[in-house]
Amino acid sequence: MSRYTAHNDQLSPISFQISSNGVTDTGRVREKNEDSILVHADENIWIVADGMGGHHAGDFASQTITNNLSLFKQHASLDDSILLLEENILNSNSVIRKKSYKLGRSATIGSTIVCVYVWNNLLFTFWAGDSRLYRYRNGCLERLTEDHSYVEELVRMGKIEARDAEEHPAANVVLKAVGIDDNLCLDFEYFEVEQDDIYIICSDGLYKDLAETKITPIIESNPEDMTELAQSLLAASLDAGGTDNTSIITLKMCQKVN
């Protein structure tokens, strides 16, 4: 289960006005979009899921996750909300596993996930796979998630440089995802939100073609309108090659005035 235990008595989970937008695109190479996104602002959750499995229904995996989480209703208790989100993702894991069993032993169905939930001044994230969460704050872009991928392990062990990871022959090998094992262990973290923070949730289609150094200037050119920012990031990714399905959710935090 999650590693966070709440210790507050706040009645309302919202003290920031959050503007957000999501886009997803097949790209210029793939024939089918196996990504799925959820912008569920009424319940303060946002999800990017990148399906894996090709003709074995990677889109089924990613859509199972977003369809299930679209039913989420946050509770008055932060603990309960966090546990419900985690249980929902674990339930999606079971549904995808059952589908895989029906297709036979050779079928591999799964999906990466980044799930973001905002409560008051805290942002919580569950993730598995190589979809990512970034934060842009005070002119600096920072990745908040660690990829569950073979090349990320090579980078951690010092066997390859981070700049060479995307060109590695095994760059697409994911070590953890929803649906690929009976027992799913999600990574979980939380962060304090600050005024004017911008967060980007994305599938690997964004950063495969568009270097992180090129993402920052796009944010700086579109710091207010999250719809325009999402569209600009997608357009830049497609112009850079569009070699994979690409999904992007943008969020901006503006503190409410009481």
C-alpha cells in the first residue's frame, strides 16, 4: 500500500485553482494510438497511460486504467482518497491480467501509468513504467518520476550515459507496468505545490523525440494558457519526428484567494 499517512484535519482538499489540458496523438509513424489520458479536474486527478501489446490490445490496457479511474470520487479523508486511487489501479491490473490470460501465454498486455492527485497544497503521484511527471518551477524543469526501464537501470549502474539512453537498442524495454505481473508494486511520492508551478504528465512519445532542453523554452513561451502549452508541446514533438504515440497533460497551480 502507499507510504503516506495524512496528519491533517482540513475539510477541503483544494486551496489551488488548477488549470489543465490534455492532448493525445497517434504520431507520424504508428498506425494506432495505444495511449489514453484522463483529465478529471472535478476530482483533482489526471492520468497518462501508455499501452503496450500491439495487436494484443495495448489500447485495452490503457483504456481500462483511464475508464476505471474516471469513476473515482475523492473522499473527505485524504487517507481514504489515496487508498481508493491505489486500489483502483490494482483492480485495473487484475482486469488486464485476465485479458492477457484469455489471449494465451504469448500475449503481453500492459500499460505505463502516471496518476496525479492534488489535495490542498500537496501533489501525489503513483507511477509505473516510463511515462513521466515533470515540474517547472522558477525557470527550472525537473523530472519528478524515475523510469522503470532497462536503460534507466543501465544509467543508474553507470554503464551508459543518460544522454545515450534514448538511442540504446533496448530503449523501449519497460521493467514495470500495469498488467504485466499478477502483483503490481506502484511507486508513490508526494510534493508540496507552490504558486505558478507548472506540471507536465507525458508518455515517452514526448521526450523520445523532443529533448528536455527543448521543452523548457516552450513552457517559457506559454506559461499561462495550459491548452496552448499542451498543443505547442505536441506540435514540437511531431515536428521532431512523431515516432511514437504522444500524450501530454499540462497543469498550472494558482493559489486561491479567500
